[in-house]
Amino acid sequence: MIPTITLNDGLEVLATGFGTYKLKGQAGVHALQSAIKSGYRLLDSAYNYENEGTLGRAIRETAVPREELVVTSKLPGRYHHYQDAVEAIQESLFRSQLDYFDLYLIHWPNPIQGHYVEAWQALLDAKKWGLIRSVGVCNFLPEHLEVLEKETGVLPSMNQIELHPYFNQEEQRAYHQEKGIQTQSWSPLARSQELLDQDVIQSIATRHQKSSAQIILRWHYQLGSISIPKSQNPQRQKQNLDIFDFELTADDIDRINQMTEPDGRRKNQNPAEYEEF
Ligand code: A2P
């Protein structure tokens, strides 16, 4: 059984989801279909992954009812002006052939461009119109979340950030917790075989009789973050959900936390400087 987590607006989601970055076309449909069969119900995508059509197709071809799925997409940086954002959400829906998204997130704050409050207002309106059930963000730093709160009085239900053992995001997670924002981890395995091979992870894995990936995904869960591992392999998809029958000790968690590095081996730039389009 995968535990559920209730977001600050009441939406219930599973504690582990499925990432789809770079999953596209027929191979993407197959990967998503096997993920849904394995038990994934929280499915992540983005306008800029160019796979909302893939996701919609996989959903239409499974026997799982739409209302059991929590489907996420994300607004690109080039559409932060209000009307552009509204139309982008509609285009995401047209491509996926869905009537609504469960979660729609602003993909990056693009603070230099500086229109993310307008984008946020569009997401809040789209929620009122029934196009989205829950509104969130990705890659927002506390300074950007503070602006949303000050300007609109509404904080996101979720902030999806880069989070893995090399980048444990301790301060950002503490801020989310204080504000009631759910943390979600992108690249939970750091897209790194080298991480899976690290002695610290392997020794903990041997003791718990689990794989390295399972140890890391369990670490995310015990930190209180929803991870969205991606795998095209049905066995690894199943394995990545099989993390709810054991518990890491406080010492295991400390040792994994200590793998964090000052630059976090970031997969992308600091959101304070990065502009996504
Ligand atoms: P594959 O699709 O061949 O399983 P991240 O989620 O951090 O972006 O990492 C995704 C990468 O991790 C993919 O390349 C995926 O490869 C690999 N991966 C996912 N799950 C596992 C696992 N349980 N063991 C080993 N590698 C995994």
C-alpha cells in the first residue's frame, strides 16, 4: 500500500509518483502504461517535456478510471503573462485530451523576467474555472514564495524542487514545512549511477536488504517529500514503489544527509538566476 498525503487545499495524493521527463512517443506510452499497471497514480509531466499527448494517450488506454489518477503538468516560462498562461493551460489540456489537471505548476519562477505573480493569478483563476484542481510551483525559492503570499494571499499546495542526497535542501524543506507547502523531489536519484554505487548507500541497502534506489526513495519519503522517480523498466518501476515495508534509522538518514555538497551537483542552474522558456 502506498501511503497518501493530503495537500493544504485538500487534494489527496500518493507519497510516490512517476516522473516522465524525456519519456515521449510510443516508448513513453508503454512506460506510462506499465507504470500505471504497477500502481503509480501520481503522474508528472510538463508542457516543455512535449509529452502531454503521450500521457493523455496512456491514460485513455488504461482501465484505471480518470478520477483515481493525479495528473500534473507545468507552465513554461515564456507564458507567464496572464492571457498566455490561461491559453497555455488550455493547450496542455487539448494536447492531453483531458478535461482537467489535478495539479498544474509554474515550472520556473523566471525572476529576471518577473511575471510569475501574473502567471500565479492565471493558475488561481483556472482553478476557479475547474481546469485545475490544485495549483503549485516548481523551483521557487523562499523569496519567490514570499512574493506570492504577499501579492495574492495564496501559497502553492506543492513546490517541486531538485532534491537528492547530493542536494538535501534542508533550509528550503524547513520553509515549506513552516508554510504548509508540500515538497516534491525532482531527479530523486540524481540521474546518477555513481550515487547508487556510493558505499554509504550500498551499506545501508545491504543491511535493509533493499536496492540502493529503494534506500534513496525511502529517504525522500522519511524526509516528507514526494519523489517522482522515472524508469522505463517495468521491474525497476515496481521496485521503486516497494519502499513502504521498512524504515531507515535516524542514523541512516543522517548519513545520507551528510552526502550533500555545497553546489549540490545541480542538474540545473540556481532558480535565482535561471530563465526557462
Ligand atoms: P531506467 O529507465 O533504465 O530504469 P531520476 O529519477 O533521478 O531522474 O533518475 C532516472 C534514472 O534512474 C533513469 O535513467 C532510470 O533508468 C534510473 N533508475 C530509475 N529507477 C532505478 C532503479 N531502481 N535502479 C537503478 N536505476 C534506476
